[in-house]
Amino acid sequence: MHKHHNALGLATTHSTVVEIANTRPVQPVTLIRPHAAARAARFFVEKFPGRSLYAVKANPSPDLIKVLWDSGITHYDVASIAEVRLVARTLPDATLCFMHPVKAEEAIHEAYFKYGCRTFSLDSLEELDKILRATEHATDLTLCVRLRVSSEHSKLSLASKFGCAPHEAKELLFAARQAADALGICFHVGSQAMTPEAYANALERVRAAIVDAAVTVDVIDVGGGFPSTYPGMEPPPLEHYFETIHRAFESLPVSYSSELWAEPGRALCAEYSSLIVRVERRRGDELYINDGAYGALFDAAHIGWRFPVQLLREPDSRARDMEFSFYGPTCDDMDHMAGPFMLPADTQAGDYIEIGMLGAYGCAMRTAFNGFGSDETVIMDDEPMASLYVSDEREVASNVVTL
């Protein structure tokens, strides 16, 4: 792994891995920005009015997990026994929370007895029975009952697969209360929630469930869904989300000692990495590039996610921007990313493009289908192509200077 100051420098200067100035990279190159992930983690640690658990599924890179730990993230939302093992191996002192509502009994047993996991989510009586059997009816469990809430304010719905329905919540909360050392309620408003109202509405659903079940609740977990910024998806400042959540939490019928949790994934890692691809062919407004739907661009292909892009050319192109779509390198017609992606009209074969904001779910979704893919990674110290945190950091620096 090597370090460079900016993406254009990587595409035009010498690298110890590839003589880029002469041969230029044939395979895609992943750029990582540890300082961007560290900044996001500090933001949540300092400003979210509770505890932040990193949702490992968003990007399970051990290097990233270490960066988040060093920046104050001590709790990790793991969704499989493989993630449990990964975090335990990488961060032996981390607190693991197994937040997948449907788990293998063997995974629960291993997580509890081998890795010290004490927090589990569930959304059914069957899962509760499974957890109790697997932990041999342990008396030190934090059990978080997941409620089904609306995803109407989010770009990706998570409202259909998990979460108990309103008519199921009372019985499940009561049963979990009897078994748990600490009882929690959790939910997920969907990925990329574009308004704080998503959390306000969900917390009203939590209020109704608590009142109906008449149970004492120790943890309120608002899940993930905190957004990042992409073309056409510019959310309000995250502070607005935190303020809305805090007000709603403070008004819930819970004890003064109850804890507030969140499970940010995308918001902590989206700015961590980007990708350099090469244009192999141009056909009208279609660019054939060397990464795609089966690589780091799964979301761009399958759910139409628009990532920021920039042409890496020196000197800069003076052509006006136009709309392009991308084809990836495989032989599959589904390896298509409709975009549109705005690039200079003179973009051509042999050009390099940086595709930004791929830290969340990009590298995590990669396959080696059709023999394509690359593990080449370079550390960068420049800024990501978009950020929800840069202005906040500059404000802090300005205040320090003023003082």
C-alpha cells in the first residue's frame, strides 16, 4: 500500500507498484482516505447524543475498523459470525453487538461463549427462544426488539424483511423483558434517510410500543440510515438529525438511565474510499470502464446510485460536461450503470476517471466474476470528492485559531 497526495498525481506520476507515468494502471485502483473516516467518527463520537456502533457490513476493512477505533468508536454492530470473528480478531477490546434479527443458533453460541457478545437483536418469539437456548439461558443479556418502521423517507427501503409488526410487539417486548438483563428497542428507517423526520416518526412508533407493552426499556437504538452526500442527494446537516433524535428520545416514557444508541454505517465510511477506473472504449454517450456491477459499483448498477465522478487529465479538459452511462468490464449486459454521470464531452478511451464516495458498500460488494477485479490500494491524504464533515472541521480549526 502506497501514499499519494491526490488522485491526479496517482494517474500521472511514478508509483512503486506501477510505472504509471509510462504504462498507466491497467486495473482499477482503490484510493483510501483514513483521515476522512477518522473525521466522521470523531463527529459522531462528539455530537451524537448517545453511543455510536459502527455497522461493519458497510465496509468490513480491518484497516478502517482500526481507524474508527482510534477515533473513539468502541462498539460494533456485527451481523454474522464472520463479522464477529473479524472485529474480535482486529480489536480484542471492542464491544460486539449481534444486531441481525435472524441468526444461526451456532453463531449465537459462539458469539456469546467465545467472543463475549452480550447484545442481540430479535424480532420474533422464535428468535428469543433461540437466543436463550444458545446462551444457556444467560442472565446478562441485552436484548433489543426490532420494530418494523417506515422507510418512506429513505433512498433504500429496509422495511419489509425485518421488524415485528405493531400487533406482535406487546407480547415480544414482555417476553424479552422477562429474559433480559437490559431490554432495548431498535429499528432501521432505511438507508440514506433524507430527512430527520424519518427518525421522529419511528420514535413515535417506539413510544406507542412502550406504552402498549408497559415495560421498562433500558436502550433505544435508532439504527442506521444516516446519510452521506451524492449527486442529487444532498441531505440536511447531520446535526439536525441528532437534534431531532435527542428531542424525541427525551420525551419517551423511559427511565433517566436509559441509553440512546445509533448504528451508523454509510455515514462513517462513505468518504473513506474512491476508485480510479480507465475508459476502455467510448460508444456515443456510453463509456466502457474496467470496473462495474460485479466490482465496486454494485449500487450504481442495481439501484441506480449516482456517485460523483471526475476526469483525471492534465491539463484539465475545457469541454462542457455531458451525461454518460457506464458499462463494466464483464460480458454481462447487467454490468451497466445508467447514471447519468457528468463528465467532459471529450472523454475518450485511455482516460482515467475517479468515482467518489465508494467507502460504503463499494469494496464490500466486490466479486471476481468473469475474472475481473483488482486489490491495488493507495492511501491518499487529499479530501474526498464530497463531504458532510469538512466544513465542520474547518469551523473547529477556525475557533482554535481565534482562541
